[in-house]
Amino acid sequence: MKRSMLPLNALRAFDAAARHLSFKMAAEDLSVTPAAISQQIRSLEEFLGVELFRRTNRSLVLTEAAQLALAPLKDGFEKMEEAVDILTASHSANVVKVSVSPSFASKWLVPRLASYYERRPDAIVKVNATMALTDFKAEDIDLGIRYGRGTYDGLHVEPLMRETVFPVCSPALLEGDDPLRTPEDLLEKTLIHDDSFSEDDSAPSWPMWLKAAGVLVPEGLPALHFNTHALAVEAAVAGRGVALARSSIAEEDLKAGRLVQPFGEAIPVDFAHYIVCPEDKLKAERIQDFIDWLKDEAGAY
């Protein structure tokens, strides 16, 4: 049969009805009415001269011919979707959509994007700042940068940078009548907590750092809590206390003198930043180029 003669709308209706064994659910999938699905199925059966469904006791049952046809039809629609994705990607060859945590976006990624635009002046970078893990099948995202242990099943995963964790504070806290000199002095200061990984007991925390520094922690220490790491660091910049900072997030503020590292103790952690994306995204030059740029920028870590 010639391609020009294929009843594509009716075939789509058959594919949806066969997957759900329900005209109503097929209609919801295709944003039409159940009556429209029924009409499409009838027209397809007349066109082919083949019965596709048997209606018994308010249920649908695929005929033998329909069962045999369903798999190649599904493959055909998937191939068409793949072709459309390729055409769309070629039309948007300069667009990169990246998902990243708000803290890493504001403190690491955004300050460095100027160098990417020097490399790709025609680039369009779309940053989705969120703590939620990306569902690449449901969301229009090319790649993600995630801070964790690197266990992201079903995705291409490669390390971007490892980190250390250490206390940071405003330079003003090293001065005055009650200066911060030793880890024990932290017990007299407000500790600023990052709660963004509060559900993970292995995530870097003040109790972990203080224990490693040999400091016994009494109950009831003054504290500030934030749900993003960047806000915790900003509170330290504002002189509100001492934050336990990750090296990548605190780097720019340390360089600018807005923060200081009062002690030499820095704890390497099991967590790291990882680049994650579906394997097929790596076929796109724009994605691979952006990943190469990320790794160049992170090369010092």
C-alpha cells in the first residue's frame, strides 16, 4: 500500500485503543471523544476489510490479526517520533536545556556561562533550577547536573567534580572581642545549616564535621536553617553565623573576600557533582560540546 493512502489518524486511534483496550482511555490519550475513536476504528475496519476488536460484556478484545499488527504498528509510530525528534533537534542545534540545583546554578554555573558564550556565541542555554530529579522521558531537558553518589539508573552518568566541605564565615567574625580562632569557638557562634539533603544521613552536616574535628557538641546551640545551600552561604556572607560550605558553592565568595575559611580542616565527602543524561542525547553535538565545556570549567577540582 502506498504511504499516501495510509489512514494515519485511524491507525493512531487503533494504536491507542489497543494499548488501553478502552475507547474512553484512548480518547483521553488523543484528546478526542470516545465516539470519535469508535468512528475511526469502524472506518479503519472498513478500509482494511478486517475486524480489529470484538466487543464482549462491555470489554474490548483484540482479534488475532490485530494482535499480530500491533507490535509493528507501535514500532512504526516510535520511528516517526524519533524522526520528528531528529528534525526538531536539527532546528534547535544551538539550544541546551540543563537541569541543576538552585545553589549550583547561582553559585557555580551562571558565573561561568560567559565563557561558554565565548565558545558558542550562537548558544541558547535554558537553565531549569530545581532540586527534583529530572524525568527525561516526561520533561524537555537535555542533561542534568546532580550532587549525590552517582547512582542514576538507566542514564549516562559521568563525574563532573568532587568536593570538600569546610566552615566559612564573614571576615568580621575573626575580629572583635569574641573572635573565631579554633573549632571549639564554633560552640559560641550561630551554626548555619543546609537542610536540602536532610533526608540523607550520609550528606555532609555540622554534626559530621564537628565530630571529625574532635568537638563535643552540647544540645541547644543557636542555629539557622535553610533549604538551599546557596542561602546558607549567603547568610554566612551577611555575618549571621558560620556555614558548612561546599567548595564549589563558596569559591566565588572566598575569592572576593566576602567569606573566609577560618580553619584548615576540610573534609572530603563521598558526594560529588555528576553529569546525567539519556544515552541518545550524547549523539547531539550541542550536548557533547556543552558537556566538554562543563568538564573544562571543572578541571581545577
